[in-house]
Amino acid sequence: MLENEEKNIILNSIADGVFTVDMDFHITSINRAAEKILGIEEKDALGRLCFEVFHANICEHSCALKETLNTGNNIINKTIYIVNSGGERVPISVSTALLKNGKGAVIGGVETFRDMTALETLRKEIEASYTFEDIVSKNKVMRELFGILHDIATSDSSVLIEGSSGTGKELIARAIHSLSNRKIKPLVVINCAVVPDNLLESELFGYKAGAFTDAKKDKPGKIALAEGGTLFLDEIGEISPAIQVKLLRFIQEREYEPLGGVATIKSDVRIIAATNKILTEEVRTGSFREDLYYRINVVNLRLPSLAERKEDIPFLINHFIHKYNILKGKNIEGVSDDVMNILMNHDYPGNIRELENIIEHAFVLCREPYIRQAHLPNHFKNIVTPLQEYLTLEEMERIYIFRALEKNSWNKSKAAKDLGIDTSTLWRKMKKLNIVKE
């Protein structure tokens, strides 16, 4: 059997679509899986420009094959959409590589692709299961937290949320409120770190007319505004000892007096507090009252940093891209492989807020379907991502034979049957390609 015929048999036996192009992007070969996915016959594809056959959303602005031929850099498993001959929009995953002859000269490119329709449906179902009250995560710690939020919400106990800035503490507070019996009443937020200490008391408790020079009329405080609902005290570790005393009395007695007032006001407000400090250390040094700490720390939730939940980065990127597509009226579909590599390896001292800022920055500059390195903030632009090795047809053949052997537990008869070749041919190819069981 001729060598080319054997290669065609192997290529036609695999589920992935494969086609090759010359240096001018004319299709030089195409396998049966590609014909099926694209809805076109080989005779109608050969010799035509690839974009005339492969109607992908990236053809006009960011052709994967063109990028590979221009840079020598492989594209690996990029998810895109094509429109088949029936006009249907089909999600696929594409990979590209340089095509070289036996002497090592580049003679074109090769593209492999897989129909992702079933996986795309599954992905949407999975992503939906990783979203909880606008919080996106597949991290184990966060998933465990999701599992107990309902119980925490209905308990009405005080909650302390600990975590670095930008980890989503306010989102958790809002989730607890929206799941609680207080959800029809207000959630009132006050950031204790941004209100000067001399104003924080009146902001919390309100004041009566005449309490000080500019107090022309009564003003309700945040506690009064949150009546029947939830008061979220963000960055509670920043409040002064004097305010700590008054806040402690309010939490203990559920009553307070507005500044300049003489009558005590009863209150029905749930307290949720948050801090980026380690309050146990603040208690040890005397900066934070121990009795107040135990009053607010009935239920303790610690949120991991983004560096501790990097498996969430692709989900968060997609989440923010969807968000800013709506806000900015764009249709960006994702990030390039090198950008995903850069973002996955960043440490995020600013956590989720920093990642969102990066995506928003990219939206300002990006005018194509995919966010590229040039669209990122300046400190990401000099990062060099490693290049993939070139992939020849012989190397592709080796990969598919190896996979067939692994799939069949190295039973050569079954592997040869899957590949559509004789067992003797498989033996010869294994020897030629140096395929051995690892």
C-alpha cells in the first residue's frame, strides 16, 4: 500500500476534522471528518481558499492559520464558531501548525478542528452551576461556601467576612441578604475606611437638629436606614476605639441614641462585617476590642485570594467579557491563547477587581474578536510566552497512532482496526515512528 494512501486512511479514521493549505492558503487536502463538520465534499474543497470553505468568525480579523504561518507559533484548542453549508452556527475547537516537507521546509499549514456542540451545551450547564448569586467560582473552598450560604442567610446571626481587598466580600454580603428573610428590606453599605472618624458616628447613628452647628434638621443614620434589613460594615477593622465602644453597645443591646438625642431607639438590623485585616492579630495588639470581635464573629467566612483559586480565572474572564460586551456594545468573543497564558500566570495582588480592570482596559483598545497582548495594560506587554514546537504530518500521524494504542490498552489488533490499517502496517509504522509504550 502506498505511503500517501496509508496516511489518508489514518486521517479519515479520526473524529477530528483536518485540512491542509499551501503557502497561498489554498486547500491541498481534507479528511472525511472535516467534510462532515463543514458540510462539503472533498472535490468542492480542494484548490479553494480556506476561508471560502471554512467560514469561521475569526477568518476576517484573526485567522489562526495566518498567524501560525506568519509567526511559526502553533494555535492550540482555540474555541471559535463556523457557519456550515446549511447556515448553522457550529462551535468548534481549532489547532494549527506549520506543515513541513521531509527536508524541513515549510510548505503550508495544517488545521485540525473538533465539533464542540455537545461540549458547548455541557459547558453552559456547568458554568451555570458555578454561578451563585452573581458570584462565579469552581474553587473547592468557594463551592463549600456556596453550600452553606442558605443556612447562614436564614440564621440572622452576625457574620464576619475576611479576605484581601478585591476578593468579593461585598458580593457575599449581598448574597446573604438576598437569601435571607430580610431581603425585602434594605441592604445598607458603609465603608468604614473612607468615612473620617469624626463623621462615622453620625453616619452610623444619625443626628438630631442642633446636635452641632450645621445640623439644621434631623438626619437618620445608616442603622435607621437599614431597619428591618441588613447593615454591611465594610472594612470594620479601620474604626477607632471610641466608635468600637458605641458599636459594641448597639450590637449587644440592639438600641442606640442619635448624636444629640436623648431618647433610646430600638433597632432590628442584622450585622454583616468585612475586613482585609487579620482581626485576631488586631485584638492581640489592642487595636480592636476583643468583645466586639466576638460579637461580630458569630459566623466567620474567609474568602481565598484569586491566586488561591486560579481555576476560576477562565470563568471570570468569560464573565467579565460578557458583562462589558453588554455595557460597551461590543462583540468580543474571548482572549487569545498567549493572553490566557499571561493572565493564568499573574499573581493578582488586587484579586478579582484587578482582573476585571484588566479586561475593562482591554475593551477600550480591542477592535477585533479576541483580546490580544497589545490590548493589555503596559506592564503585561513585555511578557514573552513560550512558542509551541512545529508539528509535521508525520508527528500528527505519530500522535494519532499513539492515542489509538492507548485507547485500546496497547492491543495492536484493536488499534489497527480503529485506524483502518492492517496490523502489519501498524507494526511497521510504530517502528518507523519510534512508538513504544511508556
